[in-house]
Amino acid sequence: MQTSGIILAGGFSSRFGQDKGLLQLGGKPLIKHVLDSIQKIVDEKIIVVSLGTQAEKYAKIGGSGCKVLVDSTELHGPLPGALTGFEAASGEYSLLLPCDTPFVSPAVLSLLVELCINRNAAIPRWPNCYTEPLQAVYRTMPAAEAATEALCTGEVNMQAMVNKLLGIRYVSTLVIEQLDNELRTFFNINTPLDLKKAKTMLNQYGDEKLQKG
């Protein structure tokens, strides 16, 4: 079973004035933390960006073994980028992640990949029923079809795609908490304050411990 890793890095953050994936944390870009976390889990790595100028920068970070694709659609939001990744992925399953979650847990990701086998998706879900469709695993072909269908009706958010998928396995965060007791895997960086907090977390726990989840 082949698994592709798709990282969405197309957004430009007005709060930071640059791509979030290029922000430095612990001496390396945020996206490099994510790439390192999926290194032993996926068979191929794909980064999806919005502009050619972004592609050059991310290609240097990803290295020769990483595909960098430019989402050429005029639509905004994560779903068009996800579809670009799904269409290029060679794996039967695709692990989808944002570029701004530096503490994503390899143990959690491995669990999601395992739980997606023979399903169309494995998606984390909180007790309040909020889901994490951008830190989930999808069967590639059905996900691409659902994403295309959603975009054809003008819907650009991930939930629109999820709503069109059958055979979803929702994974409680209470289960995930057994592997990542502080659920740092879901911590994403949206503001300068988040980045400052991430630096504190990195100093407190250490990069190696966080990468192990």
C-alpha cells in the first residue's frame, strides 16, 4: 500500500507578511518540521503552493525527493489545493496536512493511515463534533472525485468534500490523546503570538520528543 503526503502551503499570511510555511522555528522553516514528521510514513511528498515564486523556495526546502505543485485555479481556500495534490498523488491513500502545524505527531499520523485502510477517509473528531479535515488521511481517488464535485458547485471548503464522501472513519481525539497527551499535533500557527508560544513549546519539550508525538 502506497501513501502520499500532501502539504498545503499556498496561503499568504497577512499577519506575518510572508508565507507561514517559511517562518523559522528552531532553526528551520515550519514546513520542514511537517516534512520531517512524515518522512517515515509516506512514500512520496507533495507540496502544493499558489505561485511559481513560492514553488522555487519550497523546492529548495523539500529537496529532490519532493514534488512541488502550483495550484493554477483561481479559487481560494484549501480544497482547490487539496484537489491539486490528490490528482498528482500516486499513492492509494493520501495524508493531507497544512504547512503550519510544526508539532504534528508521526504516531498519530501513522494511526490515521492504518485506520483509513478500506475506508475513504480517517478524520480526527473532537468531542464537540468539530473535525480536523486538514489533518486526515483520504483514499486518493474517491477524495479527488468528491473534491471535484464540490468545486463544480462552487464550494471551496474541505467540509464540502467530506460531505460527499461515504465510508468515513472518524477518530476521536480522546483516542489520539493516548498517543499525544497534550494534543500538540493540532497546534497550528496563525499569529505572531502562536509562533512565540511554539518557540516556548519547542524549548520546553525538545524537537525530538515533539516529533515523536
